[in-house]
Amino acid sequence: FAIITVALISGAIADRAKFGSWMIFAGIWVTLVYFPVAAWVWGAGGWIYTLGSAIGLDYSVIDYAGGTAVHINAGAAALA
């Protein structure tokens, strides 16, 4: 999932970065940004995982295919 997210971000910066710089950014970004956000979504007790029950619903967030972590990360990175 991490590589799919990096591919989505690359579409947002196409022709704006050199390849070497992009590779360095991708490695640092996936370590410092993607992994913590993925833990929020998929980790037991992560705040996004428990968001449904925190707002009064009977269930936690269900992320079947990993789209929540991917789209939170890619959208925020593309916007930044």
C-alpha cells in the first residue's frame, strides 16, 4: 500500500522534481508520514480506527482494502 500511495503523490508533482530528489523524498516520506498514519488506521486502538465508536456509532472504522490510509496520505501530500 505504501508504494501505491507514493505513486499517487508522484502524479501530483509530475515534471516538478528530479528523479533522484523524488526517490529521497519518497523514502523519507513513507517512513515519517505513511507508517504513522497507517498505524492510526490499522493499529489496534489507533484514533482513526476507533473514530466510529468515539462519535457514538456502534462500530469502529472498517478499512477492507486499505483505501483509508492510502487516500488520507496521498490527498494530504498532494495538497501540501
